[in-house]
Amino acid sequence: MPAKPSLLLVDDDPLISESLAFVLRGEFEVKIQPSREETRRLLQNLPVMPNLALVDLGLPPNPHTPEEGFAMVKELLTFNPKMKILVLSGQDSRQNVQHALTLGAVDFIPKPCDIDLLKTRLLHQAMIFEAEHHQAKADAANAEADLLPAAQTLLIGQSPAMESLNAQVRQFADSPFAVLITGDSGSGKELVAQALHTQSRRRAAPCLTVNCAAFTAELLDAQLFGHTKGAYTGATTARSGFFEEADEGSLILDEIGEMPMELQSKLLRVLENGEYYRLGETRVRKSSARIIASTNRDLREEVRNGRFRGDLYHRLSILTMRVPPLCERGEDKLLLLEHFQQFYASMGTTFSLSEEAKNLWRQYSFPGNVRELRNVVIRLGAKYPGQPISVEQVKAELEMDVFDATQTAPEDNLELIIQQLNQGGDFSLDAILLEWERRYINAALQTSQGNLSQAARILGINRTTLYSKMQRLSKNSEEENAN
């Protein structure tokens, strides 16, 4: 009998969580947690991550606002980028729905919900998870059999940015040096890292991935370097770490910018001479694994702020690759649409877009990058299997507030501007320009999920200038409120 899909249920209302667990336990293995902190502790000690998560937005310590739930969605994806996250919440404003989906949730179900509908949507996502899991295993088998490397087929795109990236993969694949891959969340950094491995002479050896943001310092130390029996509470047996298990293969360090400072010196030692120690052991061990690190942070900024070692940064960044965000990839958005429709074809994603909908698809920036685009394809396929889809139906799945703010410029409404000027009165050009500046900055910050360096790059200014503008806008707002 096949194992049930595992489901993590995060809700601070015990009546709701226990009732849902009761009605879902026939189809799922359910684990319940009431808060983000307790969920983190659970996942740090689970040997296998859940397939699915059902998350409320209103979580402690501020259950009347959605911020903690949004943070939970992002955090779950750092533990397991392949997890399917569904939001179940009464805070179902259009803005909250769209933002949750942009962050990486695959579905949003308002409370109260129809239980049969909830089961159907969860089982649909469980089926998608299994399909992706089997495809990944098949790709890995092909790579090991020295057939066409899986990652080579997955780096989809014909834009100049993607052609340049594919050329870099071929150029760096067999280099012995560490590679640092940078790029926005959801842009495909892990696929690029896997492509470096599968297109190298190391492809028959293991390729292991560890997420540096998913563990405490002690647990990450044990994961990377191994530990002896009794090295820490819960270490009942000795075990090898990822460096040892990777052997002559590749070790992908995802979210390297989150690595605790106390472990950075140990990683630096491995990069310099291949030496490391298991936690609780004095015997020196050697590693021949190639290090591939990835991050969505600006590590130079982290070094300047004392949060990342400069010597480690220079060791990791001998070879650097930047994965372009989807907004820089033009027609690749349509190629990715076709790819995901074919990949999920057995689940009903053979819909078609009207020409107007295709134009919107091209123009939309996809702030959540490839992950957001994939999730939109899945949702459209689930809602409109085999049907033609209008521009309004596509708009309903996109974060149009951000799109509208970045697409509509003042000069697009010339007649309205002339009318305002003719009215006279208290018109102020400075106030108008400040308001548009505020809109563009807010849109860039939302697109970059609050990352100042990325927002500055989107706006075409440096980080210091952006920070100064934000301070000025904040001061003006305070003065207006005071008046």
C-alpha cells in the first residue's frame, strides 16, 4: 500500500487544526504546529520534509495581520523549495492572496472552506509533488547513465541573458574552483548548480544540496561535517556529513548568506586545503567535493556590514554566475509557459491563452520569477483545463497591483494632466513627482521582497541613493501626518 502524502498544518486555532487533522487523516499523514517558531523546531529535527503544507496567515505573535504567515511561506520554501504550500486563511483580500502566491504558495483557500474542495486541492498538489519527484529521479538516472544531462534540458530560454548563462555553465562545469551563483528567489539558482554538476566529469559522483537557512548553527555543523555519538543532545549515533558523502562529487550550499559566522571559518578551511573535523572529533578528515554556493543576498554588502567573512567571500566568488530574473528574459516567459504545460499535461494544463492574455504574460514582470510562473500555470490548468483563457482570467492570478504601479507612467494620461493644470488651485509638481517616486520605490521593494540592493538595481540607482530617497519620503509622510 503506497504511503500517504505528508501534510504540515500550521494554524494557531486548536479547534480548526484538530478538526482539519481529523477529517484529512484518511488521505494524509498530518503534523500540526501552532506557530512559525514551533514549526521551525519541528522541521529542523525531521529526517524527511513534508510534501505539503497548509498554512494560516494570521499566526502568533500578531494573528490579526498576515505578516507572520507570509514569513512562514518563505521559511518553508527555504527548508524545502519543492514543498507545495497552500494558504488557508480568513485574511483573503485580493492583495493578500496575490502576495502569498507570489511568495511561492501554490493555492489560496479562504476560510471557512468546503472540506471536499480542500481535500481535492490538496490531493491535486500531492499528485503534482509526486510527478515532480519521479521526474527528478528519472533525470538523475539519465545523468548517471551519461545520457543527456537533466539540467541541460531544464535551463530553458533563448534570450541573450539565458544564452550567456548556458555558456557560463559549459565554461565553468569542469573547473576545480568554487562557484558562487547569485540571483533572486525563484529564479532557478539550484537548477544552475545542478547543471554545473551534470555537465561536468563529476556527474557520476553524488551531488548533494544543503540549505544553510534551514538549520541552527549546531545542526548545520553536524549536517555538513558529521558528528560523533553524543556530540550534542539527540546525537545517539555517529554519522557522516555532507562533505564526506559528496566524496568526489559536488556539494551545493544553498542560501550561503545565511550561514552562521562560527561555521564560516570551518568552511573556509575546507576550501583552502580540504580539511575538516566531525563535530566532537579531533581526527582530521579530507574532502574532494566541489563547492557550489548560491544566494539571493548581496554578499559584498553582507561583508561590509560584518555579517559575512570577507576571506570566505573571495574564496567562494573566484567564479561567479548571476541567474537573470524573469523580467529580463523576454520571450522566455512563453517558452517556460509551454514547458510547464507539457510537464503537467497529464493534470490538465493544456489550456490556451488569447492573444491579449499572451501580451499580458509577456509584459508582466513575474516578481516571484520561475517559481511564480510555474505556480500560475498549475493554477490556470486546475481551474480551466483544456479551455481558452482570457486576459481577465490571467489577471486574476497575477499580482497586478505591482504590475500596474510599474507600467503606468504619468505621461500616459496627458489629457488628465492638462485638465489638472487648467484647474489651477493647489497643484504642486514637487508633490506629484514625490508621489510617483513613492509608487515606483514601493513597487520595486515589493518586487524584490524588501531587498534594498535588488530594489536599487531594478530602479537603476545605487543602494545609498535609494536609502536616502526612502528616508526623505518617510520624513515627508511624518510631516504630512503631523499637519
